[in-house]
Amino acid sequence: MRRMSQEPGNRRWTERRISSRIQREVMQLILDRKLRPGDPLPTESELMEDLGVSRNSVREALKALQALDIVEIRHGFGTYVGQASLTPFVDGLTFRTLARPDDQMDALNEILQVREVLEEGLIGRAAVTLTEPELDRLEAVVTRMEAEGLEGRPFPELDRQFHELLYDSLGNALVPQLLGAFWAVFRRVAQARDWPDGTAPRVTARRHRAIVTALRSRDVESAERAMADHFRGIEAQAAGEPEEGES
């Protein structure tokens, strides 16, 4: 009987399976050796020998890990441990949203809902952990928002800064990264589709002022309510509706 050569589809599946295995083993190597971002990884030749695979397989696996920011390939210098940032997550979520041309608003609202759940769940904790100096910094940001709002100028970066400062006292490094990721996706999608900026700056500043006022009073319920009101405004903006109180 004539021996059949491996079909192209089966060959590609085998190559992907080998690449996935190598990726997992390289990640485990990083963990086992307790390597930190910026630390050098073994050379390609060392990985080939340790894992028992070809140079091409090692390179393909490392390219895939680079796309995830798990490793960093510095041509001419070697391969190093990456930052493992949320950049690939942001890129993937942005693409997912833009790839839904018929219901992009639904996709954007899904992102807002996740961020809303996070923030409304965290604001109560922040209300009891924020220090007076941290509250002073938040208030300074709101004062700048109010100045911009009086001129009718949107202040997206101040808004982002406010929400990053808001949860510093929790000591959870993942929180600002996640919120920043959702923020970046929202802005990218809005810019890619050239959606008009429906922000009512004075109203937005007023809502942030209400959050700080509640936090100053250590009033958890009022802080949660002020945050919920803020998100109602964001959702209205995303839907292209005028914000309450702004004509």
C-alpha cells in the first residue's frame, strides 16, 4: 500500500500543537526560574536542546509569546522576559468591537457595563481607604476639570487621571491596568469610527465633584450613587444622547 503524505491541514495542526507546547514550556521556565521582566531567556540553541525541537519551532513559539508581551525579542541581542502588559488584551478587544459593524454600540455598551461593575464595586472600598492627601489630589483634578468645563473643553486625560488616582489606596496594581485597558478600547473605537464627542464638560465635572464630596464625607452609599450617576452619563454619551443639565 502506498504511504500517504501528511495533508497540509494536518501538518498545520501539528505545527500549531507543537508551538503551543513550546509556548507553555517557555512560560513555565520563566516561572520556575523566577525570572523578572527584562531578564534574559536561554538562547535559541539552548531552548532547542532543552525542549527537543527545531530552531524554526522555537522561533515561531517565541514570536507568538512576543505578541502576548510575555517575551521581548531584541534582534542582535537575544530574547528577554516581557512586561506581560494588557496591550494584547486591548488590541484584541478593540478589534472585536470594530469587527461588529452592525452592533458596535452593543459591543461598546458591554465594555462600559464591565467597567461600571468594577468601579461601582470598588468605590465603596475606596471610600474607607482613601487618605486626606489622596482626596486632596482627587479634588485638584476635579478643580482642573471644572476650569476646562467652564471653557467648554472636554478633558479625557483628566478623567482618566481621576479614575486612576481613585483606587490607588487599594494597593491593587491590576485595577488601574484593567480600567486603563477598558478606557483605551473605548477611546480607540470612538476615534476609529469618528463618533462625535457628546461630552458635556460642565456636567461631567459636576459628577466627578459629587464623587469627591461623597468620599470626603466617607459616605459609601452616596459615593456609590454618584458613581452610578456618572456612568449613566457615559452611557448617554455613547448613545449620542444629550447629557442632563446641559443645553
